[in-house]
Amino acid sequence: MKRTADAVVIGAGIAGAATAYYLTRLGQEVILIEREFPCSGSTGRCIGGIRQQFTHDLTIRLMIENVAMFKSLSDELGRNIEWFQGGYLLLAHNEEKKKTYEQAIAIQRGYGINVNYVSADRCREIAPGLSADELLGGAHCPTDGQANPFYTVYGFIDRMRELGGTLLDYTEVTDIGLKAGRVALVRTSKGDEISCPAVVAATGAWIADTGRLVGIEIPVVAERHESLVTEAVDRVLDPMLVDYRSDGCYFVQNYGTGHFIGCYTPVPNVPGHDVAASEEFITEMPRRMTRLMPRLKGVRVIRQWAGSYEMTPDGNPIVSATRVPGLHVAGGLCGHGFMLGPAIGKHLAETIVEGKSSVDLSEFSLDRTFGKAEALK
């Protein structure tokens, strides 16, 4: 089928769905293409945390904006996205980590973020039942929070469609055609041929494959992470607990259902797209959770899964135009995609339609020199 659009967005995770929505809000005719179903990739496998506790300037500014956006998204999208401002508590179990947090807090408070280093006793007031073993204190930001990734993504897509946008699900992009060196059309596995002057690649951990359709190398690789969810129990925890020890973890209790959901970063990292559940994780993750909160012993795990982080060499996203006019990239979100997605989508849409955005994203350019990732990116 021959179609026309002002823009085609490839990938219906948080970055693609948000970009498609904000493009339609700016008056563009948009077609959003997803090879499976919305939220079937990394976004649908994340645990929904949203934090401002970073040390990178642009990331901090975007996350301050994102928290403000998440607060009002339920009203804007007409769907309850289950936003809950329960905070984040990053735990320090040694002097080095305490110093790292204190340095980070000095940066974050410079942006007006309500974050403080608190004592071990105060940590246990914030998170009743938290183990005191080796605990020195923690970095607490009560204005961080959580939301439901599926409700948020589907909220963006439903509003996009109400504004005239189109979703093509279970449809794979097979070719991005060029004319005179710039984007001209998109072909799909279902025989669609869509004439368009702009394409947004938002295909998450597969974005390098999308770039190769037009001969562009995008330095993003997949990294496997696993998560689990427990049965629902009485509410005992508001903040996301984060333990950055090499055998640490992070988890939160869903404010609405009472389920605990969490994961940890494997050491060493596990490259690739394998999403099979492992016996190691289902054994190790409960041990780590109950070490932090002994009261969770006996709570049953009801499901585990795996998904892919989309990693860049420097730990920062790639959100930019490319050397192919009309092709834009929103990817490499390094495990922070859900929390960064709304503002990234908004500013990328502004750049495409208006030629610039209200926040300069040039530091996230694909053409930058990629350095080494820093702590608390």
C-alpha cells in the first residue's frame, strides 16, 4: 500500500511513542511502526523507576523536566499512568560510596533538586525494615518516583491516534529509501511504501541494525538484564532502594498493587539479545533483596524475565540528526530510557519540525567523540 506521512517513527517503545505523540501535537502526519506490539522491547521489560540523581548536566536538566512531565501525564494522556512520587534511596555501605554520593548531591542541589545525604538511622525511617548491617547512610531524593511503562507508552500512542497519527504494529521496516541522498520513503514487511521526508529510528537495542539500512553505524550494543516481580504484600516501602555494591540490586514496591519489582546489573556484563530466564538470577536476586530487607523472606517470586539495555560507549544517549538528511536517531538510552523518554521525544519532535528545540541536545549527537562512562551517569 502506498502511503504518505510527514514523519515515520520506527519503534513503539517509550522514545518512539513519545516522539510520535509530540510530532502529531506539532501538527505532523505521523506513522508509528512497530515490528511486534507497543512496549514489546526494552521499555516493557523495565521496572519503571524515574530519578533525578545523576551527575551529568544535560541528563539532570532533562530528568528535572521529565519528573515534571510525569506528574501531569495522566491528565494530558487521559490515562492513569500510575505515577507515584515515592522517592529514591541510594544506599552507602562504605566510605567510598558515601563520598561519591556527597559529591553527587553537591552537584544535584545546584540544580535545585531536593536531595540529601541521610544517616543510617534516617534510611531505616524512610525504609522501615531496612538492614543496618554495614549501612553508613544514603542519598535520598523524595521527588523521584515510579510509573507504569505500559500505561505510559499506550497513553502516548492512544493520544497520537486521536490526533490523527497511525500505528502499524506487527510490521517490520525492511528498507529506508533515499532520493538525492536524503530520506524519501520507508518500505515494510507488509508491502507498505510510505513517502516521507523524515524518519526517526527509535528501535532500542536494535538501533544499530536500523542505522545499517542506510549505511550509518550507530554505536549501540545490547546488554542483557534480568528482573523479577513478587506476589503482592502489604505496603512497607515507598522509595526505590538502590545498592550499588558489586553484588547489590535495586527494587521498589509498586504503590498500587503491593508487588515488589527489581533487578541487578550483572558483573561482568552480559552482551546480546538473549532474554531467557536464568537459574542464577532467580537464586541470587532474592538473596540480595532479603539481605537489604530481611522482612521480605518468605515473599514468593511469581515471575522473572530478561531484556536488553541499549548501551553506548560513554553511557549517554544518542538523540540527533544524522549525516543522512531526514534521518534522526533516539536511542542508546543505557537503561534509563523510560525515565528519559518523554522529554527526549518532546525535544526531538521540536527539532524535526521547528529546526531546534527548547533544550540543546547537541551533546547527545551521533557525531560526538565517545569517551568513557562516568559514575551515576
